[in-house]
Amino acid sequence: MRGNIAPQDLPEPYVGWEDYLTGLVEEVEKAGELRAGVTPRSAARVLVSAFFGMQHVSDVLSRRSDLAERYAELRTVVLEGLRD
């Protein structure tokens, strides 16, 4: 159970993406490239939240006209921040 919401109560894209990204981050971990102290599941949850949040904020503030810039920021700060 995640917080007060059971996994089956979350919309499918979120659960599916979290599971998929957990597998990818596990591969990064096996390659010895995951930052110490980061778990694949927690990294996947943060990535899903950041990605969907980035899209939402971009949509609300600029009708997605700045989506490429916001993705570049996410990639630099979050994705590169996971690597050792």
C-alpha cells in the first residue's frame, strides 16, 4: 500500500510507469552506476512524479510551449542526479 492509496487505486499509467522504471533503474544498479543510498523503487516513484508533474506545470503555465526546456531541466537535475 502506498500512503493511503492502494496500488490498484492509482491510475494505470502511474503504476505501469513505476514498475517499468523500477526495472530500468535496477539495470543501472546492477551496472554499478546508481548513486549510493538510492533504491530502484524510490527512484522510479520520484521519476514518475517528476515527469508527470513537469508536464502538468508546463501545461498550466505555458500550454506546454516550454515542455522541451522543462524536460531538459528534469533530465539534468533528476536523471543525472541518480548516477554515481
